[in-house]
Amino acid sequence: NAEATSYLDQPAWRALVGASYLALAPASADALLIAFGPRSSYESPNYRWLSDRYEKFLYVDRIVVSAEARGRGYARALYAALADAAVENGMERILCEVNRVPPNPGSDAFHERLGFVEVGRAHPYGDTKLVRYLALEVGAAGPPSGAR
């Protein structure tokens, strides 16, 4: 999934997971989710854009489901676990970005079903890539029913 999430070699992968707030994967290893919290030193331009605007959040840096495991509910389950962690840790929202150019209609539809709303757009890597920034409010009441 390097095209959608950016390629990482083994040392960079270990550093990313080690610096994350939360890294989740089912026992089958067919999916994964990596999230960062507020005040991280993570240098992603997408994380920086969002952290400049929000305080109590968990940012989904990447969520990946293997092609063979798509449609089995892994992404929804990972987001539900993340929402639970967000609420337990006093976070107000889950943040992420989805590519607009190049388009990622599957991710757009998935995040919309969960209740995410667009909170901004940017060209973090120049004009060849446009991203939509999305937020899901979780707060004390928990996430909307679509994320659980």
C-alpha cells in the first residue's frame, strides 16, 4: 500500500511504530492502524497541519487492510478500538487525511460511513497531491454509532 500511505524501509517502519501513540493490528496481521497523539514530534506535514489546529486528538497516520482481507470488518474494528482509546484518554476527536488527488473513493466512502467530516484541504507535497483532512468527534459521549 505504499502508493496510498508512502513507502517505508524497515528502519523507518520501526521508528514510525516506536514513535506512535498507538499501533493496532488484529492477530491475523491482515490489517494495521498507526496513530499519533497531540504534542508528538512527528514531522509529517499532514500531522503538523492538523496539530496546529486541534489539541485533544488521535491522528490516524495510516490504516491498511490487505487486499485479501478487505470487506471483513478489520478497518471498522480498528477504528472502534481507536475511538475507545481516544475516549479513555480524554481525546475529543480522531483526525486523518484522505487523498483527493490522486482520488481514493473507497477511503472517502468508508470514512463518510463512520461519520467523519471534512475540516480542510491542502497540498502537503506540492501540486501533485491534494488531501482532504477529516475529523470524527468522539468526546465524552463516544463516537457516533457508525464507528462502533
